[in-house]
Amino acid sequence: MSSLNNVSNLAVGLLIKSYAPDLEYTRRLMDSIESFNVEHLPVFLVVPESDLGIFSEFAHPDVNILSEELFASHLVQEPTAGFSAGYINQEIVKLSFWELGLCENYFCVDSDAEFIRPFTHRNFLHHDRVPFTFLTEDRELIVEPDYHQSTWVNRMKSLEKIREVIGYTGPWLFTVHGHAVFSAKVLKSFVTDFLEPRGWDYKDALAISPYEPTWYNTWLLHTSTIEIFPREPIVKTFHNAQQHLEYQLRGIRKEDAARGFLAVVVNSNYSRGHGVMDAENSLKDTLAAYVPLPQLLRAFGFKLRRDIFIRRTPLRKLRVWLGALALKIPGVRRLVQSG
């Protein structure tokens, strides 16, 4: 680990875990941090030892680039709970970062995030050095048929295991998908009062349920290690293509999203195959990326039929002419009727 920069303000910092395949995402994120980190909060970028050279381009007085090897004693080498070792290890880094003693609180940021307005410590801390606790019931997600079937049901079963193992009996379920502030006090309690008595490490908890923010939030709700000041998520995440496309269809731009959120995430889990998708991609680019060509052609055919043959528009003469033409030219009638 090289000498650390700008860690005199240890109340709160930003933690980013990345690796070489996410370089382009990280580049966009770091550019946005440079633009909007008005208080110069310390940034900690953790990458594999072999990737340190690649990420050296982000060297900056506010940025500390750290090797993943600092957490080697906790990391896994094999897939866990159905997720790759790399995925589980980024969760372990987030849970164990407090052990370095660099920040009392840290905001975990994913590589595919992008800040869209200025931020200060007040966005993460309620007062003094006490952080907000980001909690949501995800009411909007539970009503989405596609998300409910593909993600919600299995995710809720997994989160329920966390509550059962911890023994939490309060209101359920309040948690967050990511982009949460982690308190060193809470995580120290999680280790000393929950993991160690069971002879567990972070990986043992994640093997039960691989959702590190919910382990943190459930333990905090169960123990009240620090005072809880609940806040809704401050990062807008597009969990699937439909959500991203909905924003585009509604004409919501970054400047609009910035009125309610600090950052946006076009989840790379579904968008990676289309390149680094941006919350402000044009509607045509978003449609081209997410909507299969057969569906686009069917929609175009329906639109053509609706405008020319159904709606009463100034194109009525063209409709009548095409209708007459269909009676004279073999095959045209079938084309018109099929749209």
C-alpha cells in the first residue's frame, strides 16, 4: 500500500472496489467524482494486486489506490452461494474495509455508478460522525412482473435467512441493494458479537446469503449499535433494461434525476453486453440495445397500420388509395391486413 492521501477527515470516505474488466466504468465514475466531490472527501479504490498498474491513471490527491491483497486473509478462491469468487470478494472487501482504520464511515460505490450532482459529507452523515442508514421496502420493484419472477422471489428467500440467523424480529424487510454507508462501529460489533462467537469469517455469512448490505442493515436494526437515522436510497439504480427504457421514454435526463438522487447506476449485470450504457443514452440507442429487432419491426408495423388505416388523420386519402390498390395487386391485401 502506497502512502495515503487526504485521510485527515476520517468521518466519511468513498470506497470503490473494481478490477480490470470494469476499467471503463471506473473511468466514468472517477471523472464524475472529480467533478462533484466538492469537499475532497477521501476516495479509496481497491483493485487486485495485478491491476494496480492499470488503475494508476486515477492517482490523485483525493484518491488512494489500494491492493486487494490487504484483505487476503478473508478472501475466497472458489464460487460461493452461486456467485463467482470475484463477486463474493468485492462484498468481503466492503464488509472488512473498516479493519484498516482509515474511515469511521464509508460510502460503498459500485464501478457502474456515476455521480450527477455535487456531494458533501452531509449527504452521508446525519450529524457529527453518525451516518444515515439507507433503508427501503422496494415497493416499486415488487410490482414488476419480470423483476418479481427473475429476482425478487429468490432474493427475498435469501434475505429471510439473514433475519433468521441473526434473530431479528422487528419490521421486515427494510434494506438496500447497495450504495450504503457502512459504520466501522456497526461492523466491529458484527464481527465481535456475531461472527467470532460462531467461529465464522465474512465468507461464512455470505455463504448463507450473499447480500452484504442486508447483513449490515439487519445487524444494525437488531442491535442499534449506533443511532438509526433512516433515509431512502440516494442512488437511482436501473435494475433491468425496462426501468432504464422507461426513464428514456419519459424524457427524464440526468439533470432531472439529480433533483432526487446523488448518482445513477445502469446496472452492468444486464447492460454490459451493450458496452458502457449511460443514463443519458438517446432513446434510439437504448431501444436498439434492449429491444429485439423482431419486436421493433412488429411495433413499427402496428404503428404504420394504426396511423394509416385506423386513425382519422389527414392521411385518409392515402388510406383510401392504398385500399383500392390492395384490391388490384396480388399479395398487397395480405400485406396490409398483417400490418
